[in-house]
Amino acid sequence: MNDVSQNCQTICHKATTLLATWENAQELKQAAPISQINGLNVTSAKSSLGRYKCNFDASFCEATNRVGIRMCIRDTEGAFVLART
């Protein structure tokens, strides 16, 4: 790829962060409806029959000059299908 080399501490930190993110996503699958997560009062219209709905959010950290993007896909009934960060 770009022939980039990273030290062990950086790789371990990234792996730990990725694992924590994945574990959090797994917990969200089992959690309350999206409108109850983090105490937010969020309402979301259901998608049309046979279609999926994708909600997404993005953030920018000026200090690290990095962008974060999150998305969640739900089916017609509002059930969790897939999430990515």
C-alpha cells in the first residue's frame, strides 16, 4: 500500500480501539430502540416496505485533523441490520 510503518504501541492502541468499537456495536444490537440510546429523544420514520434506512453522522477533530463517520442500517420494521464506523 503506502509502505507505512507504525510502532507496536500505535498498532495495539488502534486494535484495542477497533475491538472496543466492535463490542459496542454488538451491544447496541441487543439494546433498546435507537430512540432510547444515550437518553436522546430521537424519532425516525420507518422505511418503505422492502427497503432499508441508513442513518449516518460525521465528526471532525481539529486537534488530530481526523474525520469520524458512523452509519446504521435498519430494515422496514426498524430492526438493526448493520453498523459501521
